[in-house]
Amino acid sequence: MTTIEVVSATKDTIVKTGERFLNVEAVIVDGKKKHPRNYGFQIGTTDKEVNKALKKALDLYETEKAQAEVRAETDKVEASTDKTIEALQGTTISN
């Protein structure tokens, strides 16, 4: 099961503009793999709103992971077909 864990939540400032924001550091845990992420929210964002956004981020991760698996399988088939094409080039078949 894939989860997202909040590591820290702090108020921070964008240096260039001086704008304050809520910085949420999280980790997506997928089995033994850990993917750190940072999310920024407007000051005043509630914990429920942050949790909802993190749930969407986790859903997006799952969708992208599934798409990557499909692409990997497609790439495998394409590579196999490339080998077949190379093997067929210049082939003469006779009885």
C-alpha cells in the first residue's frame, strides 16, 4: 500500500517577494521506496485542505506509476519488435 507521510509543516517566506506560505514536507512511501516531496500552501490553509491536497497528490502518484508500468511494457514489446526487424533485414527464404 502506498502512503504519504507528513514529515514537517512550517511557515516559510519566498525570499524574492517576501510572501509567506505554509511549507509541507512529505514522503510518499511505496513499499521500500521513499519519494520526498515539498508542497506549498497559502497561509491560512486548514489541515483538512492540506490533507485533501495530499490525497490528490497520492492519487496522482498512483496514476503516474500505473502509466509508467504500461509504458515499460510497451517499451519492452517495442524493443523485441526492433530485434525482430533487425533479424529480418536482408533475410532470404527459399524452398
